[in-house]
Amino acid sequence: MRHSRIKRTQRGATLIEILVATFVAAIGVMGLSKYQLQSLIQAQATEDTSMVTWQLYSMAERIRSNPVALADGQYLKKGKNKNCHEEACSPKEMAEHDIWLWEQENKDLFVKAKSEIEQPGGAGNPYEITIMWDGRRSNAKGKGCDPTNPEDLVCSSILLEVN
């Protein structure tokens, strides 16, 4: 009795081939998710920068719109909640309220926000309006603005010329 050899052709894929293909696909998906995460981080940083710029110019306009308090240096002092939206306030009280409200807005908008209004060089020099925040979301504990130090905050400021 002769045995005939039947030629068998393979159909489908082996388990090893399926595992290799799954592994290659998983590596690809991980690579794509890395780029997606970087994109989201960059989008958040861009949004923060836009909002900080808006807040800086908002404070500059508040200062410009109150020339009496500006002349008295009231915008260099601490802010207080004076509720000037419902009651009449003096220019000094309005400046205190502007500063307080601006600081509250910044704390609501930015992680670990700190706001400063200074006049380096004293009277007659431009005001420097600064917002510092943890823009890297790195739980920064610094108080400075050194971009090379990961412990420092991200800072943005403008100079306001007052005449």
C-alpha cells in the first residue's frame, strides 16, 4: 500500500505571527500617544501664555483708567476687596480693588499664580506688571523666573510707560 503525499498549504497565521504583529502595532500606538501628549502639553502652554498676556494688558488698562491712583502710587500697594462694582469707591479704593480682583483672577486661571506690580527705579519710571505661574505643571517651588531652572516658575511681564 502506497501512501500518497498530500501537499498541504498553510492557511491563516500562526500564534507567533499574531503576537509579533500585535507587539509591532502596540509600539506604534505608544509612539503616537507620546506625540499626542506632547501636543496637549504644548496646547496648554499656548493657552496659558495667551491668558497671561490678556491678564497683563487687562491690569495695564485698569492702571491707565485710574490716573489719580496712578499718580499717588496706589497700584504699588496691596490689594483689598472693596466691592467697587456695587458701591462708589475713591480712586485709591478702586486701585486696591483692581489689584485684589486681578490677583484673584490670576489664582483662578493659573497654577500657583503670583502677581506683582513694581516700579523699578522709583517714581517716573515704567511700571513692571508680572505674572508668575507653574506653566510646566512640575510642582515648581521656586520664586524666580529662570527658564533654565525647573524649580522656578514661568514668568511673563510687560512694562507700562506712564506719563
